[in-house]
Amino acid sequence: MFDKSHCSECENIDCLTRCQWIDIDKETARTEMGKMINGEDSFVLKECVTCFACEEYCPYDSHPFDLKTELQEKYNSLNIDPKLIDNIIKQMEPPDDLRIKEIDPDKPVFHKCTFSRMNPEEMKGQMFENLQYISGRAFFCNLMYHHVARDSVIRERLPIVMENIKKHGIQEFICWHDECYGLWTSYCQRNNIDVPFKPIHLFEYVYNYLKDHESEINKLNMKIAYQRNCSNRFIPETDKWVDKICELIGVERVAREYDRENALCCGGPFGWLGKGNLVRPTQNKNIKDMINNGAEACVYNCPMCKDVLGSKVERKGLKNYLLSDLARMALGEKLNY
């Protein structure tokens, strides 16, 4: 939920002036922010690429993207084909017939989200094979609808998803994707919604597993570029786990321009938003930055980012891995994909 109380104190209007997609000076930014605070339309709403970076840029943790996405839905600012939106919304609708799995509430549950069918190979290996799990649309976080300005869908489905989890008696929840973790630890928190279980970020789980099996680790001696995904902007504190895992498995996360707070979006949402002209120059700039700083591979948390960037990265001679893939390799596993 957007908090306007600190906006008058913000000298640089960082949420707008630091935007990598909108060229805007402080005076204009202040004017446009004032409009949005008053619930009015603004050109900012139309030019937004929904990369969520403004959440991280705000020095007061005021959640400016919450304001943007609310107004984008109100004014239909993103002008996305209604049929496309309807299809996306229906595609991930929670099923009516929830099948209850037998879950041991004293053990953590691995949430495979809807990636269990798209990325089954990435969820294999000793780190994951003994975990009890749930997956599917019944537990889908729905935060992807931020990319199409439909926060109302998230709010409508959140109680259903939460109830489905509660019915399984889950106490600890290992989240495969940043959006799932971000729903429970950021979205619910800033909307004053109680979460009756403990979410665990995938990277925290991976790091702790590696620490427990540290004697089995073979250092990879690799230089990688890390591709932060959009939803990680809501939970930037989790980025520390990337560094911890890299150090543990002998991987150097190369210092480069488009990483950490200055990370670039993979470009995946641009097609929906009618901003296809931004895809190639953005991706070229990002990949060139990886190569120029000595990376041998591009490493991801989000499988969708990997799907979007993967072939382009490979054509430039870099390899593609999820960070959990590298952890598995360090433990001596051979990947079959």
C-alpha cells in the first residue's frame, strides 16, 4: 500500500528520476508524482515498463509501484489487448476442486508453483528430491498480474490461495520463485495481511543445504553475471543469499553496471506492453555488459528470465544456469539439460 507521507521530503523523487526507462527531470517528476498522489492520470503510467525498480529506489520504503499499478488499472494506462489480459487471467485461475495432499506439518514444504511442469529437471537432485511439495494453480501467487496492471486479480485470489495452503497445515514454505516469496513477505506485509506460515526463500534453503554438505562441495571456479528478476525488487534483502552461495561454491559474481540496484529487466513483459522496440537494445546492452566484465555464464533465479534471455546469451558464447543449478553442480551432480 502506497504511503505518501514522505514524498514531500524526497528531494530527488528517486522513484521517477532514477527510472531507466523514463527520461524525466526533478521538476517534472515532482509534478507528475503530485498528480498520481491525487489520483490523476500521468504520462508516467503509460511509459512504465512494470520492472518494479521504483520500489527499490524509494529511500522511504513508500511503495510507489503500488500507487502506479492501482492507477494503471483505473485508467487502463498500459493499453494491453483486453483479449490477451483475459486469456492470461483465465490461464492461471485457481481450480475449484482442490485435492488435499498428506503433508507433515513439522517439515518444510517445497512450493514448486506452476513451474513443476515447465522446469521439472531443475527441481531434481539431492537438494530437492526428499522434500514434500505442492504445486499448481491452487497455490499460484498471481503477482505476475502487476505486469498487466491488474492488482484487483491478486487481491481477489490471495484469500483463496492462502486458504488452500492453510488447508494443508503447512508451517514452513520454501518458495521456488521470488514472486511467491515476495507475495508473502512484501505484498502481504505492506497490505497488513497476516501470513499464518513461515515463507523461506529458495536461496536461503539452498545456502543452508550447502552449509550442511560443505565437505561435498567442489569449487566451480567460474565467473558469472547474475540476472536479477523484476519481482526481486520487492525483496532486495534476499540478494545477499546470491553472494553467500557464490562464495560457498567458488563462483565470482562479476561487478558490472547492470546488476544489483541498477539491474536491467530481461525484457519479457515488453511484448505485452507494446514496447517491443525496447527489447533488443535493452538485452544487447545487458549482455554486452556481462561479456565486457568477464562473465562466463549468465545466472538466474527466474526461469522465465532464462527462457527470455537464454538463446541470446548462448549466441554470445555464455552459458545459462539457474543459481540452484550451480549449487547442484558444486555438489557433484551432472545436469541433463
